[in-house]
Amino acid sequence: MTTYHKIFSLKDSYFLKEYETIKHHKNKIRYLREETVASAFKAGDVQIIVHFEESGRVIEIDDFSDREVIKKYLGPKFLTF
């Protein structure tokens, strides 16, 4: 299962993906466009972890989550139909 992270900060929100490397190197973090994550989410087998920087709250969303939760935190682009 592929894991993406959506970060909500005070000014904006953005998507990240962490790539694991060999043990003596740091993991690489890449910023992604919303369209890229939406197309992968619609294809399935994707988990998105939503982080709120102000409150420290974390929500996990996958393709089996409630449609209202997906629409609220990710937007209508992530709905399959």
C-alpha cells in the first residue's frame, strides 16, 4: 500500500511522499501535486494520512473511508464517481 501525507498548515496545504532508502541514508521526501495523488487514490491501494500542524491531529483515509470524510479533508477530486 502506497502512503501519501497531506499537511494542513496555517497558510496552505500540500502533499508529500516519503521514499525509503538504504539504511545509512536519509529518507527522501518529495512534494506532489494534488492531481497526482488524486489519480493514484482513484486507482486504489493508497492510504493518505492527513496531518494538522496547529492541533497535531492525524487522520488516516483510504479508499474504504466514508465519502463525506474524503470530500471534507481531500476534496471532490478524490471521489471515484
